[in-house]
Amino acid sequence: MNVLVVDDELLIRDVVKEYLEVYNYQVYEASDGFEAIEEVKNNDIDLIIMDIMMPKMDGYTAVKEIKKIRNIPVIMLSARADEYDKLLGFELGIDDYVTKPFSPKELVARVKAVLKRSDDKEINFQFGQLVLMDNAHQVFIGEKEIVLTPKEYDLLKYLIQNHNIALTREQLLTKIWGYDFFGDDRTIDTHIKTLRKHLGTYGKYIKTIRKVGYKFEYQE
């Protein structure tokens, strides 16, 4: 497994690398977001450990750009423990958040846990020509890939997993955005509208349930 460690502090990179190599991980390094993007382009990275505060390009921006290239699991590192910072990270699609100072042993344990989740057997859902490939986080209509944001993907996946079941807006907010999300029902409505647009003719299968929420109901 290839792990990319991104931090502007050489000491932190050295410590994390040393512990990861004990467990036979191949470690790549970058000191800022720009270098991280290049490493992702040039190597088959399985997981990224990403610092937030770095020169040239911060961790948040780097994650946004990397997600456009590949949907790689990310563990965010930060000296900031503010709830806002954590929520922003999870909104961007990170998988875990570790606050500095941290235990290298605990970080390795988190790396193992995230990789185990991402290495689960691929699950495919297919309705007509609409195909959702969960392990690859990809959606296709026929041979054309439909590019979705992480939240749009998660929303579509949850609707499909519960096809023919009416889901309330509260259920969707809790499942996709989490218990601590401070938004309102309009967040769901906006994402559903955009999702339908992305799906074209398949958007009609996301049904509005009046005074309740939404459900995915496919009919050939």
C-alpha cells in the first residue's frame, strides 16, 4: 500500500514515515499542496495523510484539487481542533481528522482502519444504463461517466441503497451531512435539484414525496 505524507515539517514526515514503514507501507512525501498533487499524478497513491496549514497551497485546497483527479482516502492532520475545521474537512470528503500533537501508533491504526474500509469488496448498483460503482466512487450512464461532488455521490448512493423507500429530509441530512451539520432542508433540495440535472433522463427516478422527502424509484 502506498501512503503519501504531506506536511511542511520534515520532522513530522520523518516520524510518520518511520512508523508506517514498520508495517511495510511504501511512503511518499510532499511538503505542500502543489507537491502533493504532483505525487498523486505520478504515483498510485492508496491513502493521503494531509496537513492543513502549509505554504504555497494549504491542505483544504489540495484535497479539493486531488478529488478532481482521483477519489483517494484522506486523513487530515491539524494543530487546530476547532469544530468548524473538522466539519469543513469532512464536507470536502476526508475520511478522518487527527489533531496535533498525535500518537504515531494511533495514526498508523487510523491508516489501517481507513484502508480497510476503502478496500471493501466493490459494490455495483445498476438500474437500466445507470451504474454506480461504489469502490471506485464512479457513476456511469451507459459508457459516459457522470462527475459528481462527494456529497452528490453519497446522496445518490444512499437513495439507491434504499430504493423504493421514502426518506425524510432529516434522515438524508443526518446520514450524508452528519448530526453536527448546521444547515437546513434547503441543502437537500438544492443537492437533489443538481443531482437530477446531472442524471439527465434518469433524474426523474428521484421522486419527491410531498411533505416527507425523496425516494429513488426505478421503473423500466
